[in-house]
Amino acid sequence: MTTSEWSGNVPAFNFYNRTSRNAEITWSYNYLGTQLSGAICARPGGGDLYVPMFVTKVSWQPRTC
């Protein structure tokens, strides 16, 4: 859980954005030996992922998701 921008490497299954800001969540995932990565924009009150992966960064977004 975080309420500020953050970077690192933490295992996660899902997320919920309980802030009033848009957040970009950067993730990585190993699928059958292939490393995948990307970013998702999380709206306030939103949640997503639902598969085991690693969150590597959370940053605030000035744009709308």
C-alpha cells in the first residue's frame, strides 16, 4: 500500500486506487519464460490486474485515464 509515488519491485495480485488522483502503475510479468512489462493508468477508486505480477513503479498522472 502506498499513498505516494514509489519505485521498487513488489509482488502483487491486484490493486485499488484509493486516492483522488490518477496513477500510472508500471508492472512486469513472466509468462512461460517470456518477460512482459507495461503500464496501466489507474483512476481514483479503480482496480485491476488480477494475475500475479510485480509492480515496479507508481507515479501520479496529470492526464485523465
